[in-house]
Amino acid sequence: MTKNSYAAQAAPGALGEGLARAVARLRARWDAFRRARAVDRRARETVEALMALDNRQLRDIGLCRSEILSAVYGPERDRRIDIRLD
């Protein structure tokens, strides 16, 4: 009596299906990573563009220099980790 591996005991298509699911999950993670990087890149470019403006131009669009990060990334409370234990 010989020992067979799980792959040998499984149905012939099961290994291929499992591999296809693993590849699909990997691709989904890669796509999510790329989308997140693109969002981060656009935010950084926006901050750089706003920082390049002078104070008068910023005032014309309703911002002051200290509000640029909040205008791009949202309120500060959205960017920090909330570790309340209540």
C-alpha cells in the first residue's frame, strides 16, 4: 500500500481550480495595491502643487498654507490611529 499525496487523491481539475483561485486573489491584491499607490501619488502631487502657490493665490481659492494637508487628506482625525479603549 502506497501513500498518495493530497493532490493525487483530489479530482483532476481541483488542483487547477485552486491555482486559478490563488492567482485571482493575488491579482486582486496587486490591483488594490496599484490603485492605492495611484491615490497616494495623486495626493502627493496635489500637496506639491498647492505648496507651490503663493499665499495670495491660496487665499483666492479659500485656503491658507496650514490647511493644505487637511484639504487634501481630510480632517486630521481621519489620518491618525484611534486607540480609545472605551
